[in-house]
Amino acid sequence: FTWKDFQSRCNSELLGKYGNLANRVLVFLQNQCGGEAPKAAPDATFVKELHAKVEETRVAYENFQLRKAAAHIMEIAQLGNVYFDSNKPWTLAKSPETRPQMETVLATCLECLKCMALVSFPIIPESAQKLWEMLGNTTLLDKVAWNEMINAKLAGKLPKPEILFKRVEDGVIEAQETKLKKTLAAKT
């Protein structure tokens, strides 16, 4: 463990992939759909790939492979970010003819966020619960069965999104490194 690696992972993975996808999708949904979850069905091809990743994550947890589970969570977030970017919902939103496609993209991304909340709950429970609630859910994640959640449909008005993660600045890391050095010096 190093504090610099911790900072890098927090900023590039939690903030840059996981939090970025949640913020982009939910803010876009607020701006383009008035915060209403689209009634369109998600992209079946993407959902099949997504659910395969969710299953890989479940198996990793069952085998106590937390590092592997964490890697799968980031793969799911990356999958969602690539899907959002490649489908360019901001372009689809410009024309009434392509708005249904935009709604499909958003429904697909909401499915991805739902799965991210599910699979990340064992590792980052507070952030996963916060994401789950930003998807319009009020239940506690630890009270819902995995299979029940994976099949849950999102509908209705979503609350205003919040930032899930803050950037870990150099000053925070330097303070932790100094604290660690003092603790080690006191023990020796």
C-alpha cells in the first residue's frame, strides 16, 4: 500500500470512471428528460454483456477475490462510459426523430448504474447506497436480494444527482504520509 497509489486509484477509478459515469448520465437525464427515467427498453446487446460482468463479479465475491471483484466493478463503469460516449446522446437529443434512441441510451446507462450500485455495495457501501438512491430507490441495498435487484426496473422521477466522490488532493496525501512517518518514528 502506498498513499500515492491510493490517490491515483481514487482519482482515476472512483472519481474518473465510476463517479464520472453516474454524474454524466444523471445530470444529462435531468437536463433532457426532466429527471424522468425513460420508458424505453435498454439495449439488449449491452445488457447481456453487462449482466455477464455482474455475474463475474458475483463469482469473484463468492470466492473471496475482492481485488478481482473491484477490477470487475471498474470494468462495468468503463463499459458504461464507453457506451455513453460512443452513442453520443447529446447529439441524439437535438432532433425529435432521434430522441427515442437517446432514451434507449439513457435507459441502458441507468441499467449500468443500477448494476454498479449492486456490485459495488460490498466494497463501498455508502457510495453504492447513495447511487442506488439517486436512481430513485428508497430500499436499503443490504435488504435486497442480488437477483431481485438485477431484475428491478427503474421508473419514475429521479432525485437531483449529487457528486459521489471528491478528488483526493496532494495535500491530503502529504498529511497522511507525514502522520504515518510520525507514527513509525514513535514506534521505533
